[in-house]
Amino acid sequence: MPNVPPPTDRPEQDAWAATAPTPEEVESRLRATFEAVVAFAKRTAPAGKTLYDFELALRPLVFTLGRLLLALFLCRQHEGLE
């Protein structure tokens, strides 16, 4: 069984606990998260980190992007059901 973090470890979804987000909300969060990942890469490269260290730090950020992309897909699917 995969090691899935509890929901509290996914702060990008905390605002959606009570009500489902709109596709626009998810897209906005997705774009902001992507910009944060780009900024992370820019500031980490000159910090003298190894590729391995960078990959370890990057992995949870990429998983966050993946969850947001899935959320966007599901929001768009839900719109089609209404």
C-alpha cells in the first residue's frame, strides 16, 4: 500500500474541505504553485545543492502540481454533469 499523507499534509486542498472549488479557483492555485516551483528551482540551483538533494526537495512540489491538475480535471468533469 502506498504511503499517502493525511489530508492535513496537503495544504493546497484545505480550503476545499467544506465546499468544492470552482475550476477557476483551482487554476489560479495551480498557476501560483507552478510559479513557486519555478522560483524554488531558480533559488536552489545557485545554492550549491546536489542534483539528488534538488530532486528530493522537488518531489513533493511536483506531487502538489499533480494533485492540482487532477482537481482541475475533476472540476471540469463535474461541470459537464450539471
